[in-house]
Amino acid sequence: MKMRTMSAWALLCGVTVFGLGCGKSASSGSTSTPVVTPTPTPAPTPVATQPSHPPTPPPCGECEPPVTNTNPPVRLTIRLYKIQDLNGTVIAGIPPSIPLGYTVTIDATPKDKDNRDTLGSGTVDFQFSDLSLVEVRSNHGFQKKLVVLGAGELEIKASLDGIDSNVLVVTLGD
């Protein structure tokens, strides 16, 4: 019953808008046509264009602040940083043998006498026991990307400012 009543009021108001106006009787004698004023749309809340603080960098997993220390290194460690398959997807863990076509990233980390990361004063010099097994690509001065071309054991060493690294042995091939 309520629905019919509401519909009747809506119809009555709609008809009277063109003639008499909603809620006025037909005997009021008014001949003016009421003006319908649309309801304004609320304005959107303004959004600040300039943040009051520096923007936060997006999360990146293992982001670190850049190293600015240039103290002489006392230790240089190289390690297998990541392995990517033929599609460039990082694989979890280290397989016993890295398949042909995969990319291996080797990372060198020099430390000063206070065990803090350092840049030292030179460039890390990487040495490889058999360059026929890999194609060496540079990532930056402290990393090398190696694309596996052949099967065998590859020994990798590095040095920086007269400090030698550990020897890393990687088995390559299927």
C-alpha cells in the first residue's frame, strides 16, 4: 500500500509542476509556472597537489641506501646474488647445476675495518677460470651478470684495492 501512495504523490507532483506546483490546490488561482531548480552536485573534496613531506619510495624488497663510505677495504666477499631462467624470472634457491641460457648475477661486497660496506677507491676486478663457459655482462662495478654458455665448473675471484676475495665455484650446464 505504501508503494502505491508514494507513486501517487510522485505522479501528482509531476503533473502539478507543469500546471500548478506540487502541494498547491487547483483553486488557488495561480497561473504562473513554477521554476524547477536542479539540486547541485556536491563538489569533490580537493586533493593536495604537493605533499607536505618527501614522497616515500615504493617498496622494492631488499632496497638499501647507497653506499657512500670510501674507507679502504679489509675484506672482499663475492657471492651468487641471483639466478634468472630463460624468461628472466628469478628462481628460488641455487640448483646443483645452473642450466644453459640462465643468467647468474655475482655480487662483490667490500667491508672496511669497522665491518661497514665501502666503495674503496677502485673498481672491482673479476677473474673467471674459463670464459668459454659464460658471456660476461656488466651490471655495475660491484656486480657481473653471467649468461651460461657451456657445461663445467667455473671459478670466480675478485679483487679491490689490493684485497682478494674468496673463490666462488659454480657448476654450469644441464
